[in-house]
Amino acid sequence: MASHALVVGAGALGCTALDQLARAGVGRITIVDRDIVEHTNLQRQSLFDEADAHDALPKAVAARNRLARVNSTIGIDAIIADVTPENAESLVAALRPNIMLDGTDNLDTRYLLNDLAVKHAVPLIYAGVIATRGMQLTILPGRSACLRCVFPEPGAAAQVETCDTVGVLGPAVAIAASLQAAEAIRVLAADAAALASRPLPSLTEFDLSSTRFRTIDLGNLHAPAARAHCPCCGERQFEFLSGSRTRPAARLCGSGAFQIHSAAPRTLALPALGSQLARLGPVQANEFFVRLHPREGVELTVFADARAIIRGIETEAEARALYDRYVGS
């Protein structure tokens, strides 16, 4: 009850983790999310219902309303915001959480949260899930490897999958988020001595298509000598938090048009991307680009260098959200 958990992202992962933390009695929970509830969310985002989607409630608000009916003895705050290099540190300074949970859906924010956790010595519970696969990692700043120790660069794969393009199995989300919640509860419930004596975290991976689980020992990466070479927790270069690694965005001539780049240099397989996006609606594709109309009046054109031009929107934040949803970071 004396603990404060900051959960960034109230999507699929965030919903399940939030529900379990609230029922466990974490005294204060702050939910930060930039999005609104849509009917397509209901397959995997367990705190929401059709009324939330019909009313287009912000996810943070809908989650807060639901959790307040689950456990009225705890404090729950909802912040409708996109966590960015401009506001991340002030958010942590104001909230002073004991722990952070990553429920986000894009690599920029995941690596930003890793920088934030290491710089301010706040434990971070990471999880990711796509299709039938998931993983979970606990980051204890100063003691364990951070996200950049394990995955030095975002978007190393030629094609970054997203929930909208390849789908996600609801039970896979529940498993990954339950691992997150269990780790968060263990960290919050332990005193300093117990936390210092517990084994350092491993990386847990699973794939429900084959019912395969595996634990990867990160002992070599946890060693201080190994962490010394990490740009984040060793050299303390917080590139994502500073904004120096933020994807460049440019407003194009004319209203409602932005150009977005990938978080890391990569080349897309346009035929594969076209096939994925074709599940969502008609696409126009050739050897140079793939074009989709996510909704009426909005046009998304993606090029082989992972650059996209998005027309018919008003803000850079909306452009980035559409890019993350359909292209991946």
C-alpha cells in the first residue's frame, strides 16, 4: 500500500498488468497513455468494453474508471499524454514512482523509458509481445543489465512487426503481462536486503505456437565490466532521453502532412509489408512504395528505407502513432 507504480501504456500489456497490480493492493498507480479506446482493442485489452470504444474514451481514463471499481482503497491517476524526451523527466520528478512498467507499443518510448529508469535509479519492468511470442525482462539500475545491454539498438530486424499488421494472441499478452506484474510485486514487496540478495534477472521468452518457454541467463551482461561498455548504464549517455535518437519528423508543404523516419536505419521488404497491410484494407503497392488509407481522409505511404509520408493528420504525435501502428518503430 505504500508503493507507487507508474505504468506507461494502457494497451494490451498495460491493461493486464494494471488489473493485477490494482487487485494486489499497490497503493498508488499512475497510468499514462496517449490513445483512445477503439473496438479493435477489445480482443486483447481487458480493462475496456464496447461502451468505452463507443464513447472514444482515452485509455488512461477508461482504465482508471474500471480499476476504481475493482479496488476503491487505492489511488489511481490518469494522465493523457505521450511520453517524450520533452516531458519524461519532469513526469518522474513530479510522480516519484517506486517502479515503472513498460506497456508501450513502440521502440522509441521503450528505449526512452530504459534511459529514464537508469538515470533516475527506478526499477523498470519490461515486456513485449507480438503474434504468439512474448518476452519479459526486469531492469534493476546499478545492479543488472539494462535494455541496451541486451538489445543495443532498436529495430535491428529488417521488418518490425506490429499488432495491427501481424496480430497478437490475447493469451500471449496475458502471460507476458502477468510475468511483468509478478516481477513488479516481488520488487515492491522486498526490502532492500531481500532485493540485494535475490538472483539477478534473466530474460524470459515464450512462443505459444509451440508452447515453448525458455530462460536466458544474462549473467555475463550483468557483470560490471560488461555493463561498463553499455552506452546507457555504463557510459551514461542517455541518447533517447535527450532526444538525440528521436526519429526525425518534418511537416511537409501543405497542411496535415508529415514525414517520419525509422528509429534506426533499416530496409523494408515492401512485398511483405504490403501483404501485411492488405489484411487491413486495400493497398496500392509497387517496387517503390506501399500505400494504405488507415481511415477516411488519411493516407500512409511507406518507402523501402522505412520512411513514411502521412497525409490528412494535424499533429506530429498523431503521425508518429500511425507510423508505430502500421510500420513499427
